[in-house]
Amino acid sequence: MVADAVVVGAGPNGLTAAVELARAGLSVQVYEAADTVGGGARTEELTLPGFRHDPCSAVHPFGIGSPAFQALPLGRHGLEWLQPQVPMAHPFPDGTAAVLGRTVGETAASLGPRDAVTYRKLMAPYVGHWDSIAADFFRPQWAGIPRDPYRFLRFGLTGTPPAALLALRFRGAKARGMLAGLAGHAISRLSQPFTGAMAMMFALAAHERGWPVARGGSQAISDALAGHLAELGGEIRTGVTVRKLDELPPARAYVFDTSPTALARIAALGDAYRGYRYGPSVFKIDYALDGPVPWTAEAARRAGTIHVGPTYTEIGDALNRAVTGRPPHTPFLITSQPTVVDPSRAPEGKHVFWAYGHVPHDWHGDATDAVERQIERFAPGFRDLVLARAVTGPAGLAARNANYVGGDVACGAFAGLQAVLRPRLAAVPYATRRPGVFLCSSATPPGPGVHGMSGHNAALAVLRHLRRSARR
Ligand SMILES: Cc1cc2nc3c(=O)[nH]c(=O)nc-3n(C[C@H](O)[C@H](O)[C@H](O)COP(=O)(O)OP(=O)(O)OC[C@H]3O[C@@H](n4cnc5c(N)ncnc54)[C@H](O)[C@@H]3O)c2cc1C
């Protein structure tokens, strides 16, 4: 029997594409290489029994704020967002912290009087407008008319320049450091255009929707998507690595939650993505801890996410080293402590915690000591709490998920125009040169993160294609 659609890869984007197509009444089959669904949104006992770690994503500002997820009954399938008291803290060695709070006011208050005014002016036009801003930014921005043209343009003009320019508006180390840390999620230089928008989107998400974790771990997001898909009649087969298109059953459309280069190999697309570039990697450590991380800064003990930099200069240097192929020295760390809000993730009194720093593409060194020295600067005594650690460098990441080419967790560098024109300049970036074959991974707009919007947008492109084919 010919399926309407076959989806390859059960990451958040593949599952969202499958769900959207099934909701449109199509028969859908999903093939996933790993033994379980989830891709970058999964949960495993990586260290000791009873410690439930997220090997990849843990914190989901764009998940709770995703127009695609908001339209799906994921709560009915077990997804519950848990909000830490503080979305993100950015500690300094003197025991103080910049605090990205649930409100602009709380955040501004942590930045000092002069920068407080600048921060309020920067964010005020967008607060209360998340829905239209998310709708306009989580799609290919060159396609279609924005829902809120005024804010789209204003946000775009402010955010298109690099974070380096945005940082010039601020005077103090706290505001400049916090901005650099938020922009650092792009895994590129702070002088890269569009990193300003990245920082502003993360800040706005904190004020509008929070930076929550999923109760029980990120696997709950993937399981909720898979549960809804099953309810709609979709089928998932795990443990199947797809290597050639003709290994798959006949279908009217194929949707790939893979890297562009893997898709080119599988679907014989030749040099379609020859210019596509992969970026730096990360060095990640998952910890089982005997107690909470002893952050010196009080706000950091209540935060779900802690950015360990601290200054604009240190963060910029750390990112530059990764981008230019030099080993980490004093890494900028993104860390997550879900047990502050979800004690079910570890035995009583114990905690799970992860930290990653940026390293060059396909780097084979060991950054464990560099990572832990950096944590100890802001949380003395941290090492004494470590019960077990699971260490994963670029090779381990790539082995776990074929989309992390050379350990690039963003499935494509945030560099040059590729930062927004992913995977290449095209009116429909999800379509390929082969009719009926589509790409839906984070290599397509709006890019990395667990939000399912690449899958959602790709599914809309598939439905348009099928309608056109039916008319013909
Ligand atoms: C260490 C780390 C931390 C992160 N932290 C966060 C975070 O806190 N918040 C956040 O929002 N995002 C985070 N991310 C990013 C996020 O996980 C990804 O952007 C997101 O998962 C991308 O979704 P996707 O569906 O495009 O791809 P993936 O999630 O990578 O899923 C792709 C799936 O396709 C499968 N696949 C690939 N090739 C084949 C094939 N040939 N045959 C069959 N199956 C195949 C893979 O096995 C995988 O399951 C993090 C990522 C990493 C690695």
C-alpha cells in the first residue's frame, strides 16, 4: 500500500511534521535510526540508576513558546512544563549575578541603574507580543507578509546587527555579559550578524513564556508528540537507519529530519547542498550530584539555566576559539539544573546537572578539567559533590545522532548568510530538487532548538505539494 507520507528521523521536527501531516488526514510512517524516539529531546539514565539525564536539550523557551506545539494537545499526552523561579542566572565571581527574570523589571534591576533603563527601552516594544513575533520569526523570514509588520521590522532592524553592536548600548559588565551569553546560543562569533536577534529572542521568551523544563525530562516532549501521532493513526519504526530512498516503502511524499548532506546521499541529490557548512561542536558533561550545585550567587541556586562566562570579553574569546579551531581554555558554559524544579529526576536529595562548553568542529581533546575549573570559579566545592559523570565530546555526539555532523549540535553553522538562509537560498527551503522529497530538520528555518517549527513549516510545504499534484 502507498503511504501518503514517510518521515525519516523522529527528532522534534520529524515528529512534528508527522503529526501535522496525520492531522491533515494523511497516512504517515516514521523511520528512526535510534531505538527510541526523540533525537535531541530525550532522557536517559546516563550515569547512575535513578538519575534521569537529558543527553541533549533540557530547557525549552522556544518549546513552550512554539506556535506549532501550542496548537497540539501535548498536555493530554503527558507533557507538563515546569518553570524554575529564575529562568536564567549569569553569575560573577564576586557572588553577584545578572538575572534574566520572568519580568523585564526583575531583569533590569539586576543590571544596575543605567543599564536598567537601556534594557527596558530595548525590550518594551515587544513585551506582550510574543505570539506575533514568534509567528513572524519561526518561519522563513523572506516568505510571506509578516503578521505584525511594525514589530517585525523594528525587531529585525535592532537584531540583525551583531550582538557586538547591541552590547555597545550597555555600560556595565553585567548587562554586556548577559547579552553575550544569550547570543552565545548561536555558537558563533559575537560579531556575526543576527546574533543580536538571537539574544533578544531568548530574553523576550523568558519574559513572555519562561524557560521551562519538561517534567520527567525532555523525553516527555518527544513521547507526547509520538503519543499524539499514534492517536492519529501514524506508525513509528525505531532501529532503522535509512541509507537509500528506494529502501523506503512507496509514498507520495518523503520528509527528512536529517542533515542536508545525509539527505543528498540518501535521495541522490548530487551537489544540492555542496556549500552547506557545519560549525563548531560542544563538549558536554552530565553529572549525578550528591546535592545542589553550591553557586556563590544566590539567584543561580534558583535558576533552571546558568550561563558561566562571565564577561563579554571572556565569552567572546571562548566562542572565537571554538569557531577558529583552537582548543578551549576558559570555556563559556551553558549549564542546566532541572532538579531545582523537578526532584523526580534524581533520588531524594540528589541532583542531575549538565554543562557544555564550545569546542572546534570534530575536536578530539578532553575538556573535562577546563569545564570543571570554570564551574568551581562560581561554585566552589562543586567537584566534591560529583557522584558520577558522563562525558561526551564531538565524536560521541556524532555517534549518537547522525545530524550532529562533526559534533555540530546545530546541524549547520550559524555563519554568514547561512545563519538565516538555511539550507540554501530558496523560496521554499524545505523543498528539494527532487519533487516529493522534503527536508524538515533544524538545518531549515527557523533553525536549532526544540520547537518543531521546521517540521511544521515543512509539513505545510508537503501539503501544498500534494494538493498541487492532486490537481494535476
Ligand atoms: C548537548 C545539546 C544540548 C541542547 N540543548 C538544548 C536546549 O536546552 N533547548 C533546546 O531547545 N535545544 C537544545 N538543543 C538543540 C536541540 O536538541 C536540536 O536543535 C533539536 O533536537 C533539533 O531537532 P531535529 O528534529 O531537527 O533533529 P534531531 O533532534 O537531531 O533528530 C533527528 C533524528 O533523526 C534521526 N536520523 C538521522 N538520520 C537518520 C537516518 N538516516 N535514518 C533514520 N533516522 C535518522 C536521528 O537519529 C534523530 O533521532 C541541544 C542539543 C544538544 C546536542
